[in-house]
Amino acid sequence: MKILEGKTLSAEILGALPARIDAVKGRLGRPPALAIINYFADSPSAVYVKRKIAACEKLGITVKLFAPKAEEGYPAFKKLLAGLGADPAYDAIMLERPLPDGFETLETWDALPAAKDVDGLSSLNMGRLFIAKKFSEIEGGGYFVPCTALAVIRLLRFHGINPAGLNIAVAGRSAVVGRPLAHMLTALDATVTLCHTRTKDSAAVFRGADLVITAIGKAKWLKKEMLPAGMTVIDVGTNFDENGRMCGDADFKDLEQTAGAVSPVPGGVGPVTLACLIEASVRAAELAPPAEDKKGEIIFT
């Protein structure tokens, strides 16, 4: 079985950033700055928050973690979001999901400034993504897209897998992974079936596919009996098993003898997602206008 690892690609993406960061420093008088909002310190995504902070600090990117409490309520969240959106000291905002119940609303996505929305969640960025027909329009569109979905595309390309003409099954229809990923794959001329909790027989869909991508957030859900021999699997899931170890949606051990290729968890899509986020944060700083005072003089903040 081939291991579709993402650490090498992640290192390549991050390795290309120092020169761009230096250019931002020269233009803005400061490094790129990322604000991360995370409500749940024990969520699977919180593991990656620590890695994002460490990677930013290693590159010299300013990063600050905001950890509000859910009981403070939605008005406090909107106030924090508005403050970060208006603050010229921050180029990028990352909203870690899940958010507290009732926070994932259209009002939230409308309030997230598109120019700082490096995970492509805002109404404007998401709308621009779904208007695009070809992937070249997405790549050159000048807007941000969901980092995890983009990471899957980049991982496929890195390992020489061309989606064009393939029948691809995507398990999971979330707004941050499943649906944007299905659209990106379609823009790359794949034929995509999007499976979800109401799909009558997901295993039958998988058996008729050339490639399976799972992003449902259920530990070791995908088993070998659900797939034909030789299947390629991209595992986007970030979960913890019964022993508290990080694992994916696919049962990696179970698939070892039958799958053709599998992306591991950890070490597959995750590192590439992290690199895509940091790259997007640098790009947000590259596009940010310098602060000016009333006389038109540049003020470095």
C-alpha cells in the first residue's frame, strides 16, 4: 500500500514563504499577523492550533490565540470578530470549528471580512468559489478558499493523481470540507458523488468509485469491506480513538492489506492544511494596504 504522506509537501509550501514574509516586513514595517479564535481547547482541531502557532512563530509571523468562553454569548463573539476585522494590526483571521451552538449562522459568515478570511468561510469568499467553473478561475481568483479542501487538491497533485475523468466519492457534506472539495474536484473535471448521513448505501457508491475521500469526523469508520481492492483513499478526518490516539475516518490498519494508497492521519492532509493556512495568511498580508494617517503618511502598526 502506498502512503500518501503530506509532510514533504507541507515543508515545500512553508519553505517558500520566508522571502515573501521579508517582503511584507519591508512594505508594512511588520511581519504578517494571524488571529486565531478557538472556543474548545479539547476539540480535535485544537491539536492543530498548537501546531499552527508553532509554525507561525518559527517563520516569524505574528500570531495570537483568542480563547473566548461560550457562555459569554454570541454578541461577545460578534464584537470580537468585528474588532479583529477592523484592526489593521491583523491581516488574517482563522475561526476554528466547531463554534458554540447557534454561532454558525449567515450573520457570522457575513460579518467575517473576506480580505482576512483565510479559511474561505465568509459569504463573499464562498460565493466566489462556487461561481467558478474551472479550477484555474479558483487559483487565479484573488480570494480565499477553505484550506482543508485546497489541501486535498494539492496533496492529490503532489502524488501525481489527476482528478480529471475520475469518479470520486466524497463522504461528508460540511461547508468547510465536503461541499467546497466536491466543487473543486468538479472544476478539475472529476465526476463527484457527495455522500452523507442520508445516503442509502455509501459502500455501494464507494465500490463504484475510482477514489474515495472521507471527511465525516467518525473514528475508523471506513473499513476494508466497504471498498474494492486497490482503492485510493484520502482521509480528511481528525478524531481520537478509544485509546486517545489521533486517527482518521479510515481504519488504517484494516485497510493496509487491501487498499492501493491511503493518506495517513496524522501526517497526511493535516500538515498540508496547516501550510495552506499559513501561506494564505502571508497572502492576506501581501494584499493588505499599509495604514496611513490623515496626512497620507505611512504609519507602521
